[in-house]
Amino acid sequence: MAGQQHILFVDDEQLLHSLFERLFSRHGIDVTSCSSAEQAIRELNNRTFDLVVTDFMMPDMDGFALLGHIRQNYPGTRVIMITAHANVQHAVRMMQHGAIDYIPKPFSTAELVDRVQASLARDPEEVVTPDTKKPAGTPSKESGVRYIGEAPSIERLKEVLPRISNNKAPVFIQGESGTGKEILARLIHEMSDRASGPYLTLNCANVPRELVESHLFGHRKGAFTGAIDNMTGVFETADGGTLLLDEITEIDLSIQAKLLRVLQEQEFQTIGSTEVKKVNVRVVATSNRNLSDAIQAGAFREDLYHRLAVFPLTVPPLRERMSDIPILVEHFVEKYCNLYELGSKTLSDKLLERFASYDWPGNVRELENMVQRGVLLSAERKSIKVSDVYDDFFTDAGTVSVSENGSANPKLSTIEDMERYMILQALSETKNNQQAAADKLGISARTIRNKLRKYREEGHID
């Protein structure tokens, strides 16, 4: 289908291939799976991919070598590296050599989907070769973003934005995941006198904890093991503009103290350097956590919160602005019809009624995902029906089961859980015939035996 995003998944665990293909098909993303880097190179020669998700440890050619091949031959293709052997040096090496993201195992299916979607949403111009690699958060082209909604709470936010934007005081935006905190941050920048300056985003939850300080303040070559080149931090790059620190409550307390100094003095030191650098950066911070609870638990500094929250804003969840659902739906339908080069569409009355009776735990992001699904599965039809969105096959990414009937299993929260479930289910269906189970899953009987040994050692089975 025209406009559909396409990712290449590379892992020698063949059991994961069908799992990933089914998982991402629920989100309108096409997946091609490979068992080796060599096979991936052949696929890359034959067609264009928006994103490559590759395991690091593979026979013959590892993920790092594949990353180098992609950066040299397909510099516009984004790469996410997955590894079970995560450490600071490894993460620094991968990201300095062009990986757009780095995901240590184990990880949940929900996290994987979020990280893939975030990588696909990045401006293609942010994907660069190692020689010209921009630091995390490099600004993209002007987006012309809008905050969609007419509910009273949203209208009040829109009214206060011009006054908040026209100064340089920090802003703290609090709200549940998926409510649009990042959009508000971008609007604050675009409505300010810094609009012509850089706008950078650093997702503090997505950066490995050991690398947060480097991403914030940069580091000098040789400052620590794995620091093979100089790195410029987002504060230095955002000088004269705006810096969004997304999910700031995920930063460790030791780094929070250094962040407080930057906010107070507008100066910082690069790791491994004694030079004090002055910057002029406006900080907008977001969090989906309850700040009072985080402060009382000692996870977030109260003085840092007060320094950030000169303008504290709260974005309401979608369940508190249900009157905005029709206008949001209209916006997302138009967006995805244009993206996938489809004719105009509308939602059926029954589907709108279904949306109006749902409590939307995933907020506007969940609504957008459902509308995207409906646009894709309605194909050439002009009306999006309930069955295009709600079906037993489609379940929440964090709880999805891989059973044949598509039913959900809330215990399957990680890829490893799902893999174990598939193996044990296949063994049950074949009356513990390991070869038959292996044939059913498309893997070797040796893999089944090795997995069962691992499950016994971990106490998952007797």
C-alpha cells in the first residue's frame, strides 16, 4: 500500500519473526524478517526500508558490522540496535556510529512499539552519517504543529500560551502519557522570540541512565571508557533556543543536581573538561508521573521542581475532554488518508459511539493509533467501520498473546515471555513432541531443547 512504513527486522531467533510481524501489523507497519546480517544486506539491495531493527549478537556478521554497512551504503536508513549485553561503552559506540536508538533486553512489547514509532516519526534529515552525526535532539525542520481541541480546559491552555511563550522562564508540563505534552512544548517554542533558534528534544527515559549526563552536557574524548570521540551535549547545541527534557523525572538524583546548576547559573561543564561554558537555553520539562509522590519518595528534587515550574501546566486526559473526540478523529483521519494516499474517509456512527463510551487510558495517542488502524484496514471504503478498529486479533501491545485465536494474556509483558509462551503452547499442542513443536514454530529442535533448559534454570518450568 502506498505510504505504508516498512521495517527490516534482523535476528537469528526465527521464533521472533512471526511474533514481530504480527505485533507491528497491528500498528499498520509492514515487517520483513531476516535471520542474518548477510540476508539483511540482500534485502536492502532489493528494496527501501524506513527502519532497520537488528540484534547485536548474530553468527558470522554482527549487528555492529551491519550498522556500518547501512551507514555507508544507505545513510538515510535509520537503525535501532537491540542487545542482551548492554553496557555504557557498547551504547556509546553504537550511537556514535549512527544507531538512532539502543534497546537493551529484556524489553516489553509496548516499549518496543513506542521506540519504533518514535524513530519512524523522526525527520529523515536527522539520520546522518557518522562523519556529520548530530547529537541527540538535533532540531528538525519547522513542523507547524497545532493543538487540536475545543474543550474548555484546552481553550484555557491555548489562551495562556502566548503569555507563557513570550519570556524565557522554565515551563513544567505534567500529564498522562499520550496527552500531547510534547506538542505544547513545541508550540511554546514556535510562539516565542526564540522560534528562529534551535529546538531540541531529549527523552530522558529512552537514553540509558549511564549516558544521560553525556547527552545533556557532552563529553571529551577519553573522559571515560568508551568515549572514543568528543560529544556535544544538548544544552550547548540548544544555545539561543529551547530544550525539551521529556520525562525529566527519570533522571538520576546526581544528574538532577547538575541540572539545577544549569538552570540557576546558565552554565555547565562538559564531562572530562574543567572549562565552564555559558549558555542561553530555555528549558521546558515534562513528566507523566505524580510529582508530589516522586518528591516524597526522594526520586525527584523539590528544589529542582520549583526551579522548573515557574509556569506549571497540566494537560487533561482525553477522558476529561470527550467532547473533543469528533474533532480529533476528523484531524487524524485526514492526516492518515493523506499519508497513505487514500481518498477522504469518515467514521461510521457506531464507531463514533464506541469511541464516546471508551475511557481512553492511552489518551490522544491511543485514539490516533486506532484511527490510523481504521484508515488502513478500511482500504478503499469511504466509511471506517467498528470491525476495522475493534477485533479479537488486535490487542494491547503490552499484553498481546500469540495464541492462534488472538486472545489476550496479561502475563505476557515482554518479548521473552511471549517467546516462552509460544514454545510451551506448541509443545502442549504436539503432546511434548519437540521436533513437531519445532516444525510448527519454524525453528530447530535444538533451539527447543536449549530454551527448555533455560526455562528450568530460571524456574519457569519444573
